[in-house]
Amino acid sequence: MMEVTPQRLKEEVEKGTSMSIVDLQDAHEYEHSHIPGAVNIEFEKFEVEYTDILRDKDQTIVLYGEYDELGKGSESASTLEAAGYTKVGRVVGGLMGWKEAGYPTDGGRES
């Protein structure tokens, strides 16, 4: 599993790198605040729903939860790796790490 800093993720997004960014918060939290371009797959439903959204096992996939110090992102990344996905990472610090770096979010609130 790759460890992706918020700075690195922002750089890759700005370069137009093809990837899927996956927010693991519940739908309500996602609607309030998420990294721009992220899709939402709730952590509690991840094992059932990820195959519907993440179909290419060779695509770059970056996952995050709210804080994610070896939490939801790591557990979900392990699930993907066990299923044969090859380029999986997690955002170090999760959404809060992204916000603390001063980067914008989409949704109804910034914090």
C-alpha cells in the first residue's frame, strides 16, 4: 500500500494523473466535506460496493477517511490488495490532513 501525502495527492490531481479518489466517510459526512473529485463509498458498505465503482484493478486508487491514521483507508486498501488491485494507497492524515494542509474541499462546509 502506498502512503500518499496530501501534498502529493494535490500535485497528482493538478497534473491530471488518472486515479480514483475514494472517500470512506458516511454519506452525510461526505456531503458536508470531501476532497474534490472524490467518490463516496461508505466504509461500512465498502466490501459490498467497491466492485461496482472500482472496476479496473490496475488503476491508481487513493482512499481516505476523516483522520485515517491506519484506520479506514488502510483496512479498505488491504481489502483491495487482497482482491488483486495493484496500485492502492491511502491519504496520510485523511481528510483532516488535507484540510490542515490548507487545501479546498467540496461540500457544504470547510471544517
